[in-house]
Amino acid sequence: MGERDTRLLIQRADRLSSVVNTPGWQELEAEVERKVERLRKTASIYALSPDGADQRKLDTIRGTIAALRWFVGVPHKAQSTLEEFLREQGIEMSEEPE
């Protein structure tokens, strides 16, 4: 990986991690939490159905919750993921991006 590619990765991680502090992102995270809560309630209804649980629907809900959590976690984890990747490549982050 060249210096230019490294610089681009660092800039990308900085932009991703900086989005966390914006009001719009915070509102998005809150909306995701509300959606997750609605999905959990729906899953409970499916699981407690007198006709038996619909495993496909429960699996879909579980996957949707995992995807939503992954999505909102990306900016939070961007910097640490980048640093880990660069360490694995043997690249030291000694200076701030320009």
C-alpha cells in the first residue's frame, strides 16, 4: 500500500468517525434504536404465537437488527479499524493527515 493510499484511508476514517458528532447522525442512531425496539416486540409476538414460532420471520428480524447495529457502528469503529489494518500492514501512524 502506497503513501497516497494510506493517506486516503486515514482521511476516510477521519470523515467517518467525525460524522458521529453531528445532530443528524445522533437522530439517526436514535431512530435505529426505536426501530430495533419495534422489531424486538414483533419478534416476541412471532415467538409466542399459539400456532408456533415462524423461524424464517424471526431469523429475518435477527438479521435486520444485526445489519442496523453494524450500520450505526461503522463511524464509531472507523478509526480503530483503520489503525488495526495499518498495524497489520506494518504501517505506523506517526503524523496527522493533511
